[in-house]
Amino acid sequence: MTDPAPPPERIAVVHDWLDTWRGGENVLGEVLGLYPHADLYSLVDFLPDDLRDRIGGRRARTSFVQRLPGSRHHFRKYLPLFPRAIEALDVTGYDLVISISHAVAKGVRKAPEALHVCYCLTPMRYAWDLRDAYVATLGRHGGLRQSLANRGLDRLREWDRRSAARVDRFAAISRFIAARIDASYGRDAQVIYPPVDTEYFTPVTRNAAAGDHYLTASRWVPYKRIDAIVGAFRALPHRRLVVTGDGPEAARIRAAAGPNVKFVGDVSRARLRDLMRGARAFLFAAEEDFGIVPIEAQACGTPVLAYGRGGATETIRGPSAPGPSGAFFVEQTSESIVDAVRAFEDRPVPIAAADCRANAMRFAIPRFRAELTAFVAEAWQAHAAGRR
């Protein structure tokens, strides 16, 4: 039996880009906490100063996209350059590369003797299932631009598939994404669910006034289907819906609302927690890769009514499961959501806050830390043994 290899001394963490804080950045913060001496790389780094302490005050080593005109606010328009930009980042001096990728980070070029593990949030959506949405942003009358964009996306998809070969080991955020990695790249992936801050999102003792509204919280973009949720409450005039967030779908969403819908805009983390704690149920109509916000709601003891596709089927225990934490609707339509709300209210035994909380604890931060470090350590030992 050989002695275990010493841990890697030089570690690089590669993230797609840094401009705001979402689920991928939650993962990044945890990974940097686990590997505090790692160097950080990213296509661009425009993270606001008030968020930088979440990554230990670090600044990423960036690509040439950082310096292109208008990149601070419009770097995504340089999408065709992203493959070349990520390949130009020099991580050849590292023993271990950890990429956190939903776009191009996994395509970074390492040294031949190094190990590259990728925590994959999703295969690149621009090249696969969000292709039409990206082309649509070029405008209805941009025929030539759209034609060129389609040709560029064809090349991007081929690059995305080829660059997957640079990864030695994949981990995926859900079984749903592991299946997409297999379909897109022909690669296996170990499922490691992302971290959810169950120490912050906690229940409180409900008083008599609590639980009188339903809640949804999201960026208002088409695939989130906030319009379907808002529209459902026209047929539920005696129930209240609170909607947080804003976005490009604002006009259509507000037009679908009845007087029993309250829009509160973008809210602080503390305000969102208060709304979750007081909600009768949280509504979620997107087909997400994982979906952290519904788990935060469950951590607050609040049941979730969700579209029964994607990561939600892994993170919510349905009515037939022991200790249910929510229920599913079968279509992304107002009618289907109305049926789900009425079935939820007609349950002979209400869903217990303790069961919602218990389910959410499956995704707590300590579990993520333990599983990710074990995954990386095992991959490193196997890699070192292969080199010997």
C-alpha cells in the first residue's frame, strides 16, 4: 500500500465572471474558504466593493475582456470572445485547478501534469438550451446579426463540447445537471448539492397574524414564469400574493396582476427572510438546475409549491413522501398553479414547518464543505497515484 500523496501546494480557482452575487458566487465563497491560499481567476471582476468581503476581499486575475470598451456593464456582449479569453488565462503553474463553471470556466488550459476538477453549475446555456433567448436579444430586425450569432453559437457549442475533455473530474449541482453533463459531454459527474445558509434562514414561532400570504421571489426574466404565478391569483381573489424582485418582464407581470397581488420590489436578505417566515407557502414556477431560494423558504419552515421539473424534484419532498415539505404542479400555467394552491389548502393534515426545516437541512453548508473536500481529495489521490 502506497503512502498518500501530499496535498497540492499551488491551487487556482477559476470562476466564469464576477459582477453580482447569486448562487454560483455562494459556491465560490465556500470554495475559497476551503482553499484559502488559492489564487482566483475570472474573465472579469466587477464585483461591488460591498460584496467583496464574501470572497475574503480578493480580486480575481482577469482576462483581456476586463479591459474591452464598455465591459463593466456589457461584458456579456463579448460572448464570442469568451473561449479565447478563458484559454488565455495562465494557470499552467498550478498543481490543482478548481473551476466553478456555468459557461466557460471549465475550458481553462492547465499544465499536463496538473489536476482539473470542475464543479459544474450547468453546461453552457448560451450554447445549448438558452440559445434562442440569446439570439432574440439582438432584436427582431437583426436578421444578419442573428444569422451571424447562430453561426457563432454553433462554434461555441463545439468548443464547449471539446473543452469538456480538459476536465479530469466533474461534480454537478444536482442529478438534473449530472444528466445534462452526460448528454452534452458524455461524462459522468458526482452530485454535490450547493450550500444553503440554513443558519441564517430559520423559522420563528408563528403568531396568529402570520401565514396569511403566499410569496414568490425571483429575478423577473421569462423562464422564471412569474407571470403565471401572478395570473393564478386572479382566480384566487381571497388569497394574497407578495412578489419580490424586478426585471425585464415587469410590464407584462404587473399587467397580469389583480388587486390581491402586492409588489415589494427588490428586498434585502433580512426582509426576504421575514417574508418567507410569514408566508403560507412559497411559489416557484421555474425549471431550475437546482434552485436555492425554495430551500431557503423551507429552512424558514415554509412549504413550497413548485413546478415538478428540474432540481425542485430533488429538493422538495412531495405530498406522498415521508415528512413532506411541499407539492408540485404539472404545468407552468396559471391554471395548474391554481389547482396546486387549492389542493395544498385542502390537505387534511397541513405540511409541518418542522418537516420543511428538516428537509432543508440536507443542503446545509457543513454538508457541502465535507462532500466537496472529500471529492477533491479523492480525485487528487487518484491523480497522484496515476502519475506515480
